[in-house]
Amino acid sequence: MTLKLLLVLFLFITLLIRVATFNFSPNLPYTLTIDSFNSYTNSFYTASSGNFNLSFSYKGDLQPQDTIHYNSYTYNNMYKSYTLNGVKVINSNPKGFLRFKKNLYYFKQTLLKQLNLILKGKAYELSSGMLFGEKSTLTKDFKQNLIKVGLIHIVVVSGFNISLVGLLILNSFKKLGRVAYVFSFLGILLYSILVGLDPPVLRALIMGSIVIIARLKGEESNQIYLLFITGCIMVFLNPLILTSLSFQLSFMATLGILTFTPIFDSIFPKLLSDLSASISAQLMVLPILAYNFGQVSIISPVANLLTLWAVPVITVISGVLLLISFVSIKIALLLAFLVTIPSFVIEKVTDNLSLLNFASVAVEIDTRKVIICYFCVFAFYLYYIFYLSRQ
């Protein structure tokens, strides 16, 4: 038995003990630190604290990293969120790492304001989501349409963003040799904290960090093995993350892309590689979406095929324009059409497909059916690997 296998076995047993002894009750601590929030005109806030989604009324100026206390709460199982009553701020002067996160939050707001100077409308809404994971800029109708056609994932910071930042820094400092990997790690760490350590971002950060360590040792990483190790680390640090919908979707979508994309690539021509990845991800997340929302998007593969090409274009160019705007706002405005055009395509595809009656269908599925679905998917994968691939 190899050392790596022994390490995996030890990690798995330790994880089982950790999960088995953890209290998964939905009880919320009475003292919470606000990671990020959205404010509304009627003094109503939606916020996040760790893995908790919160909503509450507060007549005051809430700040990031404020520590709050509340009297009681109600739990909404459909939206996986907590409504707090009697909220008050008990500490608005964070220190140490929390103060650093607060400063990064204000830096992020500065960047968003600068981005809004050069991009307007849907171009700003999409670019702020793709660059910083900021979904609060999305209009309500557009956000609902993105969900309906299965495109809401394009405005979530994930592995693509982390990889982009890491590779950009790595290539910029490649003449420094191994030191470039250190700069790359620091870069993705700061970017992850800047956009918020949501489960998809944390997963990408851990995976990226392990890849960088492997590269420093001159080794290559098995991506599926790396994904499971990352998942184990995240669950060990906080078993409650297993109940996080964003963690479930991020993990399963990534697993689907890594396992099923090669299979669909052998079926579809290379021109449709985006379709292969989209179907692979959807295959793994559909049972979870159906269980949590009672509906699934039928039109999602088509919507992704028509728009996924625009995501890296908008992400990269809007990031470049943001940097240019600090030097010359006129040049940035002159080149803004490079983001406006692909954003217009996403907007029209989303709006038109959402009008179709069969864009999404209502389904009823319980835990037992979810398990059966994944058993069938796993059985198909084994059937392909051990039989069809040999044919």
C-alpha cells in the first residue's frame, strides 16, 4: 500500500469521525460577524456570515465585518436563509484579520464604482458579477431570467477566475523562477478574500494552492483526486458546509466537468467542447437543483452553448479596461464596446429563451430519488469506463 493511499485512508477516517460527531442542527449563534451584505431603502438587509444567509431590518449604517447580536430568528427552508429579529451592532471596530477584510471590502467597492464609470447597463451587471461575484448589481428580472435558463453560474466567481489570476501573475514573474509561484499564491489568496470566501471560491483557492505546491515540487496533480482532497479539507474545517447549496453545486459541477467532459467530447465534435462541459456540469447538479427549487432548466445546454464563449471575453476585457481606466478613462470608454457587444448577446439570449414555455419544468423529488439519480449517473460512468470506452 503506497504512502499516498495510506494518507487518503487516514484523511477519510478522520473526516468520518469529524462529521459523525458534529452537531448539524440549524441553530444559529446569537453573535455573528457580517462578511458581506446588500442594503435596501426600507432599512432591510440581506447578508452572509460564514455559511449562513441572513435577512433582517436594521435602522442604522451597517458596515462589513460588523459584529451583530439578535433576539430571535426564523428559518426559511426553501431559501436556506435566516430572518433575524431585534438586530443590533455590538462591535463596529474590527481588528486584525477582520479589519484587513473590511479594508478589502471598501477597496472592492472602489473598484466597482470605477467599473461603473466605463460600463453601463447589462455590461456593468455582468462584468461586476464575473470579476467580483457581485450579484447585487443584477436587476431582479434579469437575475430571474438567468436562473430560469440555467445561466446564473456565469456571474459567480469560481475556478476560472482563480486560475486566470494565478496564471497572469505566474507569467508576469516567470523570470523569477520558483518565486513566481509564491507571488501567484499570494495573488489568488488576496483575490479570494477580496471577492469573498464563498464555497466555490474557497474550493478553487485550495485546489489552486495545492497545484502550486505540486508545481514547486515538480509534480503534476490528478484533478479528480485533488477535488476530493479539497472537499475533505473544507468539510473537515467546517462540516456545516455540507449543507451549503453553493458548496454542493460547485463540487458536483466540477466533478461532472472532470469526469464526463471527456466522454461527451468523444461524442460531440471539438467545435462543441463548451456544450460537453455544460452538459457534464448540468448532469451532476440537476438532482440538487430539482430537490432544492422544484424545477429544472431544460433550455440550459442551449443557453450555455450560445453564451459561454462570451464569459472569458467579458471577464478578461472588463478587467483590462478597469486597469486602463485608472490611467485614462477616455481610452477605457472608447474600448467599452468590446464588453458591451458580448454582454448584449448574453442579455438577448437570456431574455428570449426565458420566454419559452418549456424553458424550465416543475419537478417533485425527495432525498431517495436524488440518491437514485446519482446511482444511475455513477453506474453509467462505470459502464462507459469499463465497457464502452474499450469498444
